[in-house]
Amino acid sequence: MPVESMPYIDPNVEHVGVSKLRKLNATILRESGKTLVIQENEKPLAVLLSYEKFLCMQQKIEQLLETLELMSDDNER
């Protein structure tokens, strides 16, 4: 599965109230492609994003940690 480059600003972010979650199902989530910021009374509670975006974020974090580890090793630098 190819991993797309991680966007720094996702134009597909949508803020939704908790009540809208009842209307969502797997088909709607799959087709929307949006990242949802779930909030209650204007307070963000959670973020719902595609599994592909999650994997991309994990890969970028892993790459960053590997880079930091190399940079902290005097022999590798």
C-alpha cells in the first residue's frame, strides 16, 4: 500500500459535533476522505482520519525518531 506524503495542512478537515457521529457509517466515511475533528460545545474531543493517513503519520514519526537517533550518535554523525 503506497503511503502518500503527509500534508501539513489538510484542506479536508471538517469540524463536526458529537451528534453528527450517529449519521456516519462505513460507506460515508470511506467516500468522504475527510479528516473529522469531533467536538462538543466547540471543544475539540478527538480526530477521526483515514487509516492511510494514520499510517503515513506513523511512518513520518518513525523516520524522525530514526534521524534523531542517528544525530545523537557521535559515531554516526
